[in-house]
Amino acid sequence: MRAGVDSPREGSPIEIPCRGVELLENPLLNKDAAFTEEERALFGLRGLLPPEVLTIEEQVELELEHVRRKPDDLERYIGLAALQDRNETLFYRVLAENLEEFMPIVYTPVVGRACQRFSHIFRRPRGLWITPDDAGRIPDLLQNARHGDVGLIVVTDNERILGLGDQGAGGMGIPVGKLALYTAGAGIYPPLTLPVSLDVGTDNEQLLNDPLYVCYRHERLRGGAYDEFLEAFVEAVLEVFPRAVLQWEDFKQHNAIRVLDRYRHRITSFNDDIQGTAGVVLAGILVALRALGEPLPSQRVVLVGAGAAGTGIARLLRVAARSGAEPGEGPSIAMIDSNGLTFEGRLPLDEDKREFALTSDQIRAFGFERAQRYDLEMVVHNVRPTILIGTSGTPGVFSERVVREMAGQVHTPVILPLSNPTSRCEATPVDVLGWSDGRALVATGSPFDPVVLDGRSHTIGQANNAFIFPGIGLGAIVSQAREMTDGMFLAAARTLAGQVTETRLAVGGLYPATSDLRSVSREIAIAVVQEARDCGVGRAFRDEEIPAAVDAAMWWPEYAPYRPSAFR
């Protein structure tokens, strides 16, 4: 697709084919009280609005007053969704200018509650719903999308929503939230985006027994029928939106890995839970190692959670180590799942966990007496990790004994309890810092306030995928990438790491401030376009052309002047 297609240019008037109430009810075009006197006359709006004309800045102030008055975060989520349904430009302006405050509302952690309560807070449909009954007509459904030229699709089958599991089609809140961040954080014009729920049913009995459940009331589709449905969806996307970038979102581990591996070379696509998570985690590790003055290949990593996220992290760590200034085979990696340490020959051991299961030689090298079940504390004792990463969704698994054991062997442990939402976090930063005598470098998946310990304030960076996927998506769109390569995620991780200032690192922050998301996304997009060109999967830009091409594709939520369409 062309960068910025259909996106309004600053100061250029847009031809509008509707008027009156129809114009006010179009969320993409509605300006509410910001319509000028001339526009009110041209479009039959006089009498339909109060007489005072407001600026967008005044409207933002008013909306902030509305949202901040709400009694709890879920109500704030509902209030912001209502604004998005009424006036998209104003919604994105509010979000873009207040990311620190509202990103936790429109995305994690509050979006998890919204997904759980989806059928009971449902107001207005957004995106596209596709069920197994639609398998033979998916191209027709895609043609029903709100706008014709779709360049970015976020699709979920709703089975692994954050750390909450199967939420049925309530998982639609995740694609909607992520696309909001694509726009607020990277300027991708809203009509180019499409959230999709592959509503293949649910095995969540609570949802199936809820008389108000609004979605496909069947047990979850499995096996060959599921694969055929997914194939029909991919074929339909290639037919209707052949240049679109497709993001797989919140598929359960086994499906997530095999779906990514099956389609990544066939359709321009990536899985944010695997590759986006890997990129943001690698960036935090690179920042920590910069502070410590240590190379990546010499690290010892324990990953708690051997699912899609853990596998993605391990894969990208290996790629990064092999392509660094001092290439090596990579850091030593030990992975733990619900059955303990993963190693060759262990029963049970899923096929997609064999890639990083320890060999018998590695088991002996770490000093384990024999292959048996080893829990986290025993693994930390033997492996002596320098980096501990949690993607398990198991709250409290980074216990005091575990952290103290690690801190007793490593002067500055890097500890990343990443599971979302907050209730699923492996440990809180205040505990990790307390148990490590303030020596640990800590980042989390959900937002946490700074921790003050012994008079020193520790900034808790958020390893939020939002630092990666908006820039990755924007770069793929601008470069017209035919494939999303590992090199693109490595480039994104290194660029993100480079955005962390020495001042922020000095107080423990391993990631930039959320308020910097837009500038970070721009730099990542530039790096991704360069990498796509260099590896032969994107447009042949000259270096000096790339920043301008990225800037041209970044929409800022500002009202454009309107004029009536000649074909109205």
C-alpha cells in the first residue's frame, strides 16, 4: 500500500459526501462543536449543534474532565470507547497527548477487565466478526469493512487473552486496543486499520452459560476444521487486501507458534506475542547490559514460561547474539514450564518446547545430578542466572527465596516479571528490589509506580509491546514489506534500546517513558524500513528518503477543513 494513502494532509480541505445528522453520526468525520460557522452553513448543521465553536484543544480539556470524573478504570475505558465511537479525531488527540495516563486504560491492564466483561459493556460493534459459519464467504465479509483500503489488520482467535486465557469473542478488546495504539503511537490513519475476531467459539463455561453472551455460542473449533477456517481467512485477506500487514494476536501457545511459522513467508505477518514481546524484552536486556558493560553472549538466562512469548524471546536472543559485534552462539538459556525445567527426554514435553530444551550435556554442565523435575529455586541455584524473565502468568512465582538466591550469586541481577495484567505479575517491583537489597534492575509488563528504597528512587520501566509493534507496523507499511524478518525485530529492539537516555538508566529505567512512544515509534519505523530494504524484502529507498517517507505516513489527529463533495 502507499504510505499515508487517504490520510488528510495538513491544511488541505477534504471533500465530504454527507451532511447534517449523517455527518454528525460519522465518527471519522464528526467534529462535534468544532465545526466552523462556514462548515455549519455548508453542511446543514445549524441548529444541530450548540452555537459556541470550540477548538480541539478546548474539546480535549472537556473530554479529560469527563473521563477523569469516572469512578473507576473500567468506567474510564467505557467512556473513552464512547468517545472513539462518536469522534475519532478527538479520541486519538486525547490519547496521543495523554499516553502516560490513558495507555493503561485502552490497553493493559484495564483492557483485560473489559474483555472479561465484554458482553455486559458492549455498546457499538467495532471491527469484523467472522465465525465458522462464514467460512465460505469471508471475502464478502472483508469487503464489508468500514473503509475500503485496509493496510493493517490485527486478528485474534481469543484463546489466550493477556494472562486471562479463553475470553471468547470478548477478546476483540485486544485488537481494538492495539490498533488505537498504532494510531496514537505511530500515526497510522484509522481508516487503514481493521480489528478482526475469528470467533471460533469458546471453552469458557462461564461465557457459554451466560444468557447475555453476544458471540458464537459453541465449543471452540479444533483440529483440521480450525486449520481449514484459518486457511480460508488468510486466502481471503490475500484476495481482498493483498498489501495489508497482518498481526496475529493472542493465539494460544501451540497455535501461535505453528500459525506464525506456517504463514510468515506467505503473507506479510507477525505475531506480537512472540516477536513483539521478544523485541521489547531484548531491548530491555540490551539497556541493562549497557549499564553493566557486559556482552549478551556471556549471559545466563532463565525463562519462566515456555509458551509463545518465552519461545519468541529465546529465539531473538539467539539471533541477537549471533549478529552482534562479538558474535557467539548466544546466552545460556534454561526454560521452565508448569512441569519444571525443560530438557530432552522429559515427559511430558510438547513438540514446540524441544527447541530450547536442555541437552544431556547442558544438564551436566549446569551441575544437575540427573534429568528429573527441577523447580525454579533449584534451577536458579544451579544455573546462576544473570537474567530472570517471567512470562508464566503465575503471580508470585518469583518468590523471596528465588530472588535472594539469584541476588546472592549475581551482584546486579536483571529481573523482568512481565506477565499481564498486574494480578498475574510474577513479583512486584517493590518486593524484587527489597529482596535484592536494591541491586536488581527491574522492568515489568504492566505499569508500576517508582519504588523508593533507602532514600533512592527506582524507576520501573514498562516492557510494553507498544514500544515495538506500532513502529514495526508503520515501517512495514512504508517499506511495503513482503515479509517480516527476524532482522526487522532485531533492528527494532536495538533502536528501542538506543532511545533510553543515560539519565533514565541512572535511576533504573530500562525503557523510555510512555509519553515518548510517538518519537520512539518513528525511529523504529525508520530502522525497519532500512532493514527491509537491506534484506531485500522492501522498497529500495535511499537512506535520505526514509525519514520523510515515515513522516508522511504519520497522521496527527487534527481537524482538516471540509468542503462539500461535487458527487454528493
